[in-house]
Amino acid sequence: MRNRWGILAVLFTVRLTMGFQFQSIAAVAPLLGPRYGASLADIGLLIGLYFTPGVALSLPGGAIGQKFGDKITVIAALLLMLAGGLAMAFSQAWSLQIAGRLVAGAGGVLLNVQMTKMVTDWFAGKEIATAMAVFVVSWPAGVALSLLALPAVGVAYGVSAVGLVVAGAVALGIVLLAATYRSPETMLAAATNAARPDLRSTMAVIMAGSIWGLFNVGFAAIFSFGPSMLVERGWSIASAGSAVSIVLWLAVLSVPCGGFLADRTGRPQSILIAGAVLFSMLMLALPRENAVIATIAALGLVSGLPAGSIMSLPARVLKPATRAIGMGIFYTVYYGIMMLGPIVGGACAKWAGSAAAAFDFGAVVLLACPPLLWLFNRIAARSAELW
């Protein structure tokens, strides 16, 4: 396949399996406790373990992709996801559930790093904000599909069947990628001239990764602390969870819309800044606003707008030969921030005695994105690799 939009459709579908696998634990959490004697804290740990390998493996993942090539690296990542998923499906021991989750998560990290680089290869200078926005939305689409399908499977056929369904989806991803993906012609030459980004490009990529990390910390605060905040205000647990899920469904629409607007107007950074500021204001408003559903809907429509613009930043400073290592650096910073951000948000909530404080923390980190973008632009303007 040589059509870049067809390639994007393949990459979207394959990456969707990562969101599908990630959410598979939370989707059937009530069934896991009785089977394994696991507490909610144990299940929470199992959920979080999926991203634990990110800090350690993102940079080596970029180097692996540079050495072995895009297609082989992603297939290897999918095989790790498949192996981890099968281990969890057939295991009766909690320790093997943890080991399988870590193996699957390592594959997910490797896949995420390499596939982001692959989208950049195909779309650098060509509607890249739109392409990145479509690519990014594969994650919430996979999560939503998991929530829709897996609870019914678990109730009807058991937890092991859920693991087999997830493994089947990953296996289909392997077949699809192996049968259809081809690297663009420009990358065939770049593969023989692989290099590391210079210092200025590295610093710029660190700024871009920081922006993406902080943006996602703000976004994650909605799902991590939103239900608790609404329960504090008198909502039932079920209604609070349903209300907060509106953000996810609307973000599936707003993310690609933001990418399209960025490319159509030619002002992706204006979209980024405006989106981050509006997002921050709504985060401050939600705990204090009586029109909760309207504010939540506004959050869903606004929160996705900057995503494509942020994800297109590395393409400005990374040449084809430096993208593999560069995206490894980008995701190392991202995973590091995502690991620490929720911890700090939770500490703020505990200190203040209210989950609303976590929303205030999310608003603050979102307001840090425009200054970091200014630093990115200053560094990029001086980079010898700006092209």
C-alpha cells in the first residue's frame, strides 16, 4: 500500500488494539476480584503496570526501531502484547497476571513510539496535524470499544474469554500490518543514514514531550478525579461515572477536528495555545459550576483540539534519519510526566481534602504548555536541523 491515508487507516486500526488491551482490566474489574482474590488496590496496580515500562523502554525502543526497521519492530511489539495477553488469559496466579501485564505493556510502549514515528514519516509536511490527530484518537476509540464489548464477554464466558478476545484482536493487528504496511520511499534511504538528533533538536523534542505529557496529565485528571469530585457534590457513583465518560466520547470527535483546523488554517500553534487556555479555564470551572453536564460537554469539545498540533511538533526538528531516536526521547519524557502527574494530583487532593484540588492542579499544568511552546520555538529556530 502506498496511499498515505490508507497507511494511516492501517496504523489507526493496529494502534487501536493497544487501547483495547489497556482497558481490558478496568472493563472487567468486578470479575477479577472474586477470581484472584484481588482488592481494588491490586486491580489499580494491574491497570497502571501497563505504562510502567514506558520510562525505561521508550528511548531504547527508538534505537531498536532504528536498527531493525519499522515493520519488524512493530510486529515484535505486537508479539509482546500477544504473549503478555495470552499469559494473563491462561494464568490462574496473580503473579503471572502482573508479569503478563508488564510484558504486554512493554510491547505497547514499543508500538507507540515506533508507530508515531511511522505516521511522521508519511505525513511530515503534508497535513501532519490532521494525521496525528486521527492517529491519537485510536487510543480512546480502543478504550471505548473495550468498555462496550468486553464486560458482556466477561459476564457470559468468563475472564479467560476476555483475554482471548484481546489476544485475537492483537493477532489480527499483526496480520493486517504484515500484509499491508510499506515504508515511504524517503525512509528507505534514511534507514541507511540513521543518526542521533543534535543537542538543540534533542532539547526541542524534550520541550515537545513535556507539552504532551502535561496536556495528558490535565486530561487524565478528568477521569482520575472527576467521579470522586462529583460524588463529593452528592452524585451517585454510577451517574458520576456516566457523566465523566461524556468527555471521552466528545474527545473522539474534537481531536481530529482540532487537527483539521490546524492544517486548514495553517496556525497549529494558535490552536494549541487557545485550546490549552480554554481547557484550563474549564478545569477550574467544573468543580465550582452548577451546570455540570454543560461544562463536561464543553471540556470534551475543547480538550481534544490541541492534540494534533502538539503531536506534530517533533516533525519540525527531526529529520527522517533522526526520527526513531527522537521519538524515543519524546516518549521517555511523556511517560515520565504521566507517571508523576497523577501522583501529584492525588497529593493535592489529599492535602486540600477535596478532589477539586486535582482539577486545579490540572489547570495549572495546562497553563504551563504555552510557555513551553515558546521555549520549543526558540530552540527550534536555532536548530541546525530545522528544515
